[in-house]
Amino acid sequence: MAKPLEFTPRTPTPQEQLHAQVEDSTEALLAGLHLLRQLHEHGVLDVAQKTVRGGEGLTASLLHILGGQSSTTLIRNVTELGKTLSEFDPGEVSVLGHAVTVGVHEGARHVAAGKGIGLGELLGLLKDRDVQVALGAIFALLKGAGRALREASEEVPQTANQAEVGR
């Protein structure tokens, strides 16, 4: 009887493995290179490199990419919005967000049913505990906003016309 041959296939070298992978991924690599070229042409890669290095010159690069006064205003507004949002208590935002969601659904059902409201019904709703709580929240929001606006206007010097009319 014949003796079996012992054969151990040769392990491909890393270069051979890479070559096989490149052949299998030609379309993906071409698409990736196209994307990489676009990112480079628009300066996005430069911003990414500066971000990785610690942000040196990052703001200037972003402003250059965005270009113009309107972009500077946009960045400042986003920064201010971020500061404002960071002052919100997540629990309070969750409660108010849920309340708004439920209110929107209730309003949509009311509209879908084709219901209106008369003066008598409006006055009757003022006795409803849910309406009282919601109105209390709305008026507290308005009161807080008014106080903040008044305090902000006291910090800003008044023009002659504003002082005359007592604004």
C-alpha cells in the first residue's frame, strides 16, 4: 500500500496577504481614496490633524474653512447655545420635555377630532387642575424670563430716547 505524502502548505507572507486583500477591496479602496482626496481638498484633514495634536490653530482653521463673518457669528452662537444648554438640569429638562410631548399629542387628538373651544369652556378649563399646573409653569417661565431680561437691560446703558420713555 502507498504511503501518504506529508504536505504542509506554505504560509503566505504579510505582503502576499496584503496583495490579496487589496485585490478583494479594489472598489472600496478607490471610493476611500476619492473621499480622502475630497477631505484633503476641503481642509478637513488639516482640522482633524490639528484636533489630534491638541487643537493648536484649530479655531483659525475652522474659521478659514467656514469663511466670512457669518461663520464667526455662527460659531459664537453655537458656543452661547452650548453654555445655555449646559446650565439646564437634565431632570428638569426630562420632565418638561415629557410634558411638552404629552401636550402635543393631546393637542393633535383635539385637532383631529375637530373640536373647538368656546368662551364658557375656556373659563371652565381654568378650574381644571392640569390646566392650572400648566398655566403656573408657563407663567413661572415668563416671570423668570422677564426678570432675566430686565436684569440684562439694566446692565446695558440706555440711550437718551429709552431713558425719556422709562424703558
